[in-house]
Amino acid sequence: MTMEHLINEFIQVKNIQPSNANDLLDFIQRRYIQGELSIVQYRNMFRELTARGAKKPNSLELI
């Protein structure tokens, strides 16, 4: 999966443009958990998105 493909899927599913790399990271995490992405696809996209500045939320900050 390419970044362009990921962005197009995000737009198709959400009907909005992703506002940042974190939006896309959340999207691929949800798709992985739902079994729609393989671990290889998830890891590749995770690396790409973190290189673009995406960060996982700190779970302690959410409490």
C-alpha cells in the first residue's frame, strides 16, 4: 500500500481529507485491529507515518 492509496482510502471512508499524519495513523491502527491490514502492511505504513511526524498518543495523558 502506498501513501497515496492510504490517503484515498481515508477520504473514501471518512469523506474528509486527513488533517495530519496522526489521522492516518489512527486510521491504519483501526484497520489493522479490524483485520483489514496485514501486519506487514501495518508496519510499513506505521514506519512511513512516523517518519512524517505521526505519534501515538501517550496513554497516560488520556486518563
